[in-house]
Amino acid sequence: MPETGIAQVALDRPLDRLFDYRIPEDTDLRPGQRVRVPFGRGEAIGIVVALANQSDVPENKLREALGSPDAQPILTPMVLELLRFGARYYHHPLGEALLSALPPALRRGHPLPILAPEPLWRLTAAGHRALAEGQVRGRRQLAILRALPALGAALDRTTLSTAAALQITAKDLRQLEARGWLEQTRADPLAPAPPTGTGYTLTPEQEAAIAAVSPDDPRPMLLEGVTGSGKTEVYLRMAADAVARGRQVLFLIPEIALTPQLAGRIQQRFPGQVALLHSGLAEGERLRAWEAARQGERRIVVGTRSALFVPLPEPGLIIVDEEHDSAFKQQDGFRYSARDLAIKRGQLEHTPVVLGSATPTLETLHAARQGRYTHVHLRSRPDGTQPPSVETIDTRVHSPDEGLTAPLLDAMQQTLAAGAQCFVLLNRRGFARVLACESCGWVADCPDCDAHLTVHTQDRRAICHLCGHQERRAERCPECGEALINRGLGTQRLEQALARHFPQTPIIRLDRDSVRHKGALETALDRIRQLDAAIVVGTQMLAKGHDFPRVGLVGVIDVDQGLFSVDLRATEHTLQLIVQAAGRAGRGDGGGRVLLQTGHPDHPLMRGLDAGNYPAMLEPLLAEREAAGLPPYGHLALVRVEAAEAAAAHRHAETIAGHLLAARHGDLRVLGPAPAPRHRVNRRFREQILLRAAERQALHRTLTQARHAWQTEDLPRGVRIAIDVDPVSLA
């Protein structure tokens, strides 16, 4: 057998091993290349991880690879190493990690697309006039033309589809071109971006932040800037510098669907040079964008967490915007943190990494204070406006009526009378939390989960927010026949209550129910920008980086739900939500106020609340974490065991806990097993074991040895084990 005649292949299977295959004589395989192999009675697509000249598989049983869909590796050596590191760190099968990093079509063995030069489309002078004079009648055409930026900017069809929230066809664009409203142009992918934004003068703090990025400093940079401090413009200037040097930029954002303004600004600054990557794209568009980035034809890659694994031939900068957002942590399958692996990728590729946030996580802030990250501040807003004042309303004194207290209603009346907008935040969608009977105590529960059904009035349904179970809302109690009542408060009920108090004021609701249809979010955001006095009610979507200059008041209905949660990070997330929501107010000339309704105004975190000094707000939390040995002063992992029967879940969790205790290293503690806070979800019972250690090495050595031990056992088919290293939630 010739030297390196064996390909060691990772397959998309929950098996913690590689598979050896003989390389055909007429085939050249290299690490990072896709390969088609026989597996069982069928075939599978895998990734070559390494080459060898011998195998432990007997010669007569060693099967031959069937060839490769690609002429060369599609994963760069650094991305391959990144995924190998991620699989080890998060204790996940390598094959599943590797294949999950590819677009779905490539996982199935489809060939790489052949890229054709794509034209850019821009608004003509006639199109600009048609918009201004109301000549555009068709709703689809109007959406396309409105999505284009200022006169002269140009976008490709894929980017324009995302901006307009439509599946735009070539025919759509040709029709507008025929009317003289659009015209085509071409982009040079290597052309540097415009060096400045239109009429934008950088502040000294912004200039210092841009100058602080250096490929020679291996440390990540924390860019901590108050809301409205111009972090986005700093990102764009940093990216422009990298592109001007002939490099590529990877720009990670938590949820593209919730940050259209940011995605639009990036596209406008770098027309024809942006590859958008997120699950909302059609499969073919996503594949072409991935391949354009891999070939270096797109200099800017903007995407959600999975975009982290795009192979870039000329990496120059990685930006993680809103690094605190929990959406960067994958919650099933390969449970990786895109933020943390972005830092690892920067180290492997010798590329600067910038973590941006107004509310950095405790772990990030602690690392910056220790000097492991460089720490750059943007303490002021470029327009000179000050962060809004933050006040509490004691709900023990001012009893809420459908969630609204008299002081909040008075403040809203004053704000609306001044021609400003009010944002009212309640992080609970639906109409009512519970459908119940006052006579016998019956409550509408999900038949498949340990959860109450949430009432949604618009379609008269009761819905489980854990598994999605739905049923028609009952009018009478199935036990005693009495009329059922709605208990608790959701955004739909709050919207109705506000409409009664302010019947003449436009009210817009912004939650996942109101924007579930394509284009609904963009329509709602446009309406908010067009209105003066208005009320916007919604969930945490209100705090997702939107820039609304007319917001004069932000009211938070129920702060307390996050202060006394059993979840480790609930209080931290609540403080982040408050500061981010407060950042929507006071961006215009009129200043702003933030009112927090709470039944615990004397809580230490409430007493220290100051939207302009987030680090000071975190000091009590840091002290608590340090005393308890919790992150960032310790390390956690969660092992979850699921089964269809509660007894089976607990029995197997006891077995797993035994393996963990037997493999325990250092000061590691094994806590549990115990039922998960949400014990039954979608007809499956969940037990969990918490591991806590002062040293990361002890945690990983214990997991590695214990995992090897339990993988030698034959678990029943319905039992699932999942490992979550550095969990963002214990629920």
C-alpha cells in the first residue's frame, strides 16, 4: 500500500471516532476535503481529517472511498483545526461538528456552485423621483425601491432580497429597469470601501478605538461603549481598513432578523462586497454566499453564529457585535459559543478579534480587567446627548392595573404630549400566562411539558412556548363547567390595556408573534420611524440595537421576573436588558427617561442601578460569583440525560453521575443528578448533573474520562446524553 494511502474520515454520526478508508489509486485526498464513502449498506459524505499509511482495520475489511465531490479541500487548515478544537472543548463528536459547519447542500454531497459575476442594482434619478412623488403603486415594487439606500448606492439581488424581506427574482429587477427606475452596475470585489460615512466626524474616543486594532497584539479587544456611542461606525472604519489592506472581515451578529439596521449599514458601506449568511436565506443563496466568501470574492461576511466557520483565504478581522447576547451559544447538538470560538479562530489565524457591547458579560469584563483582553471605552455619545435617567416605581405603593401603574401612565401622557414616543417593555409574549378556573382551581397545562399554556387571543389559541403544542382556547372548565379566566400578563394584553388608556395614539406591538411573517419586522420598524407620538409595546426585541431618535420614555413593566430566578445568569441578563432598553431613549434632542416597575426597589441591584455605569451595576454580582466559585471565578459544565420515562431518566443519570465521580479530578464537584427546572419537555423527562471546578483542566479531564467510560455501555435507544460546557442557562 502506498504511503498515506489511508484517509481518516469524520462522518455526521453521534460516534466519537474517525473511520478509515483506502484511497483509490486515481484519487488525491487531503485533510479538509469532502469524500463520499460506503457506510453500512449505504453511502455517506464525510470530511477527511488526516491521512495515514496504515490502519487498525484488517486489510480484508478496509473499504475503499468512492471519491470526492471537490477537486481540493473546502475547509482551510485553520478552520479544520478550529473545529477539531471545538469538538474537544465541548466534548462533541467530531464528525457532527465538522459537517454542521457546512451549508446543508454540501452536507448532502452537492457540488460547489459555479459563481457568475452578479450585477449590482441602484436607484436612478427617475426612480428616486417616482418614490418621492408616490408614483410607485405595486406593493412589491415599492418594497424593492424603498430597500435601496440613498441615491447612488448599489446592492446585489441577494442583499436586496434581505433588505426588502422579499424573495426578489431577476424578473422583478428587469421590470423596474425597464421603467427606468433601476440600473445595473458592476463592483470590483477588491476595491476599498469608502473611507468615511456621509458627513460623519469621528470622536477622539472612536479614533483611539480604531487605532487600537493591531495584528501584532494577540489579545482580543473589548470595545465597551454606552448605547448610542457609535460602535457601529467604529466597526465599519475597522472593516474598511482591513479591506483596504486586501483582507477579509468576518462580522458576527446575534440575529440578523432583529438587526436589519446594522446589516443594512454594512451593505450600504460595502456595496457588492458583502456575503450574508443566516438561516433565513434560501438554500441556494446561502450556498453561493458561502462559496463567494470562501473564494475571496466577498470581502465582508456578515452572519449569525454558524458564519464563524466560513473558510476565508485572507482573514483580516473578526468582529463580534453584542458579544453578551446568549444567541451566540448553540443550545442543541454541537453546543458551542460562537463568541469564544471566534477568539480561538483569531488566535489560530493571527487575526484581531473585536468584542463589542454596551453590556459585556461578566466573563468578558473580568478577562479585560485581568489584562487578557485589551479594553477600549466609548463613554459618550457623538451627538453629545446624555444617557437617560433611570427611576424605579414601587409597585407596593402604586398597584398596577393590567401591568400599568399611575406614575408610568402619567409619564407616558407627558411624553406623548411633547410629540415623543414611548417604548413599553414586557418580556413575555401572548395575552395571558395562564388559563384557569377560579371555582375548582383547574389550570390549562401542556399535555407534553411541565408548563402552562399561554393564551393568545388573536387566533383564540392556547399555546405551549416550550414545545409548540396548540389547542383551541376553552371557554369553560372541563372539570366543573364554570367560565375560565385569563391570569397574568403578556404583550397582547398590555397592548389592549394601552389602547384603552390612549385611544387616539398609534400603538405598535413588536414581538415574535407580530413579526412572524416575512417583511413584518421591516414594516413595523419603518412605521416606528415615520411616526412622532406613538407607543411601541414589545419583548426584548425592543432592545436589539435599533436606533429610534424620537423615543423619550422607556417603561419596563416587570423587572422582578429576572431578579429572583433560579437560573445562574438571570440577574445578569436582566441588567443587560434594562441597559439595552434604556439605550433606546434619549437619542434625540429631548433627552429621555427610563421607568422600572418593581416590587423590590430596595434590592441591592435596584439601588445601584445606573444606565450610564453598567460596570458599577455588576459589582454586587461579581462579588456573589466570586464567593460561590461561579463564572468568571470558576468553570461549569452541565450533563443532561433525557428519556421517555422519568424513572429511566433518573436511573441513567445516576449511572452517569457515578462515572463522573469515579473520574473526578482536582477540586471538581459533582452536583446531582436532579430534575431539570423544566423536567418534562415534549414528552421527554430531563435530569441534569452540574459540574463545578476552579480549574478548567480538572473539568475537561473529568469529562473526557467519564465520557469514555459511559460510551462503552449499551444505553437504551431512547436515552440521550448531552454535554453543555460553559452553559448560559441552567434551565
